[in-house]
Amino acid sequence: MSDVSTTGSLTVDPGHPARREAEVRHLLAGLEAELADWAEAAKARGPMEKHRSQIESAVRVVSAALGRLGGMPAAERRDRAPELVLDLHHLWDFFRGKWAMRHMPRQRRFLDVADELAWAVYDPVRRAAAPRPALREPPLTFLNRHPVPFAAARGSDFEELLPSGRQRTMAGRRASRHLPFPVIGIPWSASHHLPSLLAVAHETGHHIEDDFGLTEPLRTRLREHARLVPERLAVWEGWVGEVFADVCATLACGVAYAWALIDVLAAHPAAAGGSAEYPPLALRVLVCRAALPDGESAGLPGAAHDAEARAVVDALTGTGFEELGGATLPALLGLRRPAELHDASRNLLAGTGSRRNDVPGVLAAATLAFVADPDAYDLKKGYDPKNVGERALSEVLALVPKGPRAAAASPPQRAERDALAGHDLFDLFDRLRTDG
């Protein structure tokens, strides 16, 4: 007798439920084992030790959702777990891929340096914002296909950043609104041109604004201290996020950031013209000038001064932020010994080290070396067979201390936060099922 009915459906095999139950156990156990492997890799002296706080956070979020899934009634778990585990894998792949690419030596070298630049800009603010810093993991940089660098904030929807661009199911799409730490995307092509890396300092400025609640304080400063006429105030309020990020990057990397910005935007005339959210390139350079110490903007193209740009920068940097323990941005982010950058860039072009001992300073010096002599930047110099960019990367890596970038152990508040996020993920799945 045939096992297939005349309508084409297969006769139910009495052994199928048991096989399905075993399959579900395998799927759950497989994801649990992978999460455990990543957590182990992030422990002290492990290969991913630098990313300990990020990995622990992401593992806790997904583990909490997975635990709720495993606790479903048996019949419901058999029916729904395979699809939901696949969605969790897809969510986890957002993190998995970014850490996995660090196992390739060339990519790891570049991304380790990018992470260090982001940390050098982010950590002073994080410390100043105590007692909240324990809940703030550092930004994670990654290489991607997007043509320009970008920042995705903690807690934002990262569906469009998933490997295939979209989640498989509606439940998964809703669940992608749970980014547990900030990320910074860098174009793959930029990994072969070190001056592009200074954009990381700008994107970190966006994370500082988001993580430490500075959006409204920035707007208040514009309204109360910049003394702009109403029509111009409205324009600058639309620009204030980008202006703040430019100011952060300029303070951290000096005049080198302005040169990197010019090169990037001059190659994209449409972007250089500005928009409701972005000032035109000429005005952004004026903002950078206003944020630099006196005498450090020599050589930059365009006007030497602009009253509006100066007023805006003074409003943002002139006094301390209550949210940052009363500290000013220059005090937290200001580049050490900016007047020595040009000497450091000449050292690099001459084939020696920059003689800087700070991450932003080394990268800024390499960028100025490129600006001064792009041909010599690529030539093999002296005792070192590598070009200026490669030697600068090596210098930065030699400055990196051992141990994780954030706290060595997760405080209870962070664990509680991540567990709640994981339960929220599961509730989104369950609510979609209930609502149909």
C-alpha cells in the first residue's frame, strides 16, 4: 500500500515526532555550544580577549532568548524551534562575522588598529561619565561593503547590516532592533589606505553623543551660547550631530583629520555640497579650523576663519558637560603635543618611527606624511621594507596593552541588562505567533 495519498500528502510516520524532538535538541545544543566557544575565546589570554565585554554581552542576549526557546512546551518547541533557531543564528551572524574576520592576519591587523583608535576617543569620555561607564562597551569596528564609513548606535535596528541584508522572518526583523553595543562600519577598500582610518574618530563621536545623552545638551548649547540668528540656528541644529563628530575627530587627531575629510569628500562632489544633515565641505573644514589650537591649521585650503563656525565650536567646547562629569571636550579628547605632528610625519617619511606614543598621534602623523608626499609614502625606506602606512600600523599595535579594552569582569547591571534584552527578543517572537 502506498505511503502517499491521492492528494500528494505523505502519510504521517509515527517515528517522526521522536526524530523531530532529537533534531530540535541538536539545533539548540549546537547554538549553545557555539556561544560557549566564543565566550571561552574571550577569556583572559584567549584569542578574542580584547573583545571580552562585547562578546559577553552578545552571548548573554542570545543565550537568554535561546533559554526561553528551550523552555517551550515540547509540542510547540518541536513545531517552532527550527525556524526560531535559524533566526537566532542569523542575528548571531551579525556578530560572528565581525569577530571571525579578525582571524585573518591582514584584516585583524587593520581592525585591531581601528578598534584602538575608537577606544582612544571613546574611553576618556566613558571614564568621565562615571558612574555609568560600566554599562558602556566600546565600539566594534568592522569591514563591510558600504561605500562610506558609518556608525550604528547601541540599541538600534541592525537588520540592514545583516549578511544578506534582511532577516528571514518578520519575527527576526523585529528582533534585529537589539544591537547591544555600538559598531562602526568601514569600507573594505579603506583597509588598504590608512588615512581613511581617521574617519573612525568621527564615527566614534556619533557614539559618544548617543551613549552619553548629549543630543539635547548640544542643541541647548547652540541655542543659548552660539548667538545665531533664528534662521541660521535652525540650519545648524540640523547639522549639530555631524559638527559634533567632526569636532571630536579634530580634537583627537588634529589637523590630520581635516585633511582626511577633504580627500574623502572632494572625491564625492554631491556629498561635498552638503544637505540638511551635513554641512558643505568648505564649512566642515572651517569647523575643523575652529576646533584646532591656534597656528595648527596652516596649509588647509579655504578661508582661515568663519564667525559662525567659530561661534558654534566655542559653544560646543567652551564649557564642561554635566553629563561628562563637568569636563570639556578638549580636556577629554585633545591631541597631545599637536605641534610635533609634522616632525613625526617627517620621521615616518624618512623611514624611522614617528616617535609618538599615542594611537591618534601615530595615525595622524602617517596621514600628514601622505598629504605631504603621497609618492614617498609608498616607497620602501631605510631599514624597514614596509611603507609608511604599514609601519604606522605596527607602531600602533606595539602600543596596545594586554587585556580586554573594557572591564575585565561584567558588573551585575550589565548582565541584567543583557538578560532582559534576550527575554525581549523571545517575547517578540512569541507575540508575533500570538498575534498571527
